[in-house]
Amino acid sequence: MTIYAGLDVSDKTTHICAVDADGRVKWRDVCATDPEVLAKTLMKRCPDMVRVVLETGSLSAFLYHGLVERGVPAVCICARHAKGVLSARVNKSDVHDAEGLAQLARTGWFKAVHIKGSATHLDRTQLKVREQLIKSHHAMVNQLRGLLKLFGLRMGKVTTPGKRTERYRASARSSRSATRAASRIRVGSRAVKMPAPMPGSYPGAASRASAIPRVASPRPAIRCSDRRSTRPPTMSL
């Protein structure tokens, strides 16, 4: 016998209604909103199911993937399209909504919705949580700034945390020591310090300057005639 089922999902319980090919209700049941419990109930009561329909909602991805993994032919339909059909009934309740979804499963007058994979939902959840944490952090900082202004305390620009600043300083010290070590070369048995490149010089000037040793030129001898007296002139009275 061909059986079609509809699931009206709520937070704690789910109403189930199964109909045959002619639209007659075969059985109704209520069970916990859990894919394992729903799969066991459906397989036990109607093993020859053709289609099981549930609406989109906050638990639709969890239930859909759980039912499909357990061999239940579940289909998730758009809740806005189903609302127009379910609101036409006189007595609207969870039991009647489950029967209406079962009739939609039998007739096929619905629009199936693609449910994304669990990995995609996990990535989306991480991004949403990160976005919410950043918004909460900014809101808390702005609120603290406003409260401190009541007492005349005006906070300036907030810098990076202390630990991060310490890491930056340590890396700067290591880079400076490496630059000093690279600027010294050995000529024979003594170390010669290389001059630093001029500011605004071309790229690679520091490396080229460190590769060419600087040799001091000998000072020219000063003749006696070239020497000038540094004594101040004397005045005669």
C-alpha cells in the first residue's frame, strides 16, 4: 500500500499523519522531535512509505539529514507555500496541519527546498558566532566609554594588547641585531663595520654596501708652511 506522511514539527513533539493514495487517513501519532525516534516510528507503522513531508524551520536541517541517513524518503518544502494551503482549513491545529502536509505529499503540490550539508551549516554557524562576538565587543567598549565620560575620563585610541606589543618589540629587537650582524664583515683578522645605506636609496643598496668593504684613505702630511696659528691676535696699547 502506498503511504504518504506529513510531519508538523514543534520544539518538543512532532505530530505525524499518514494517508493512502486515495487521501484517507490511515493513522496519527505524536512522538519526540528526534530523527531517530521519528525514523523508528515511521518504519514500524508504514514501512512502504513513498514520501514524508516537513516544513522549513529552525529544526528542518537537523531532522532532514537525520531522516535521510536512516533511509526515510524525507522532503522539505517551503513553509510560505504550505501556509496558504494549511490556512484554508477551518480548524487549524497541529493535528490538522500534519494531515494537510500529508495531503500535499500525496498530491505533489509543493515546492521542494534544497537543504545544505552539515559542513556548510557548521561554517555558517562559526561565521555568525564570530560576527555576533565582534558586535557585542564593540557595543561593550562604546558603552564603557560613555559611562567613563560621566566622570571626566575620556579614553583615547586603544592599542593592541600588552602581550602582542611585547611580541612586536621582541621581533624588532631581533631584526635590529640581525641587521647589525649583517653590517659587519671580516677583512683579514679584524671586523670592519659597513656604512648604512642612505635614506631613500634604491632597493638592495644595503646589501650591496655591506658586500663592499670600506677602506680608510691615508691622511696627507701637513707641512709646516700650511700650519696656521690658532692663537688669538694680540693688541698693542
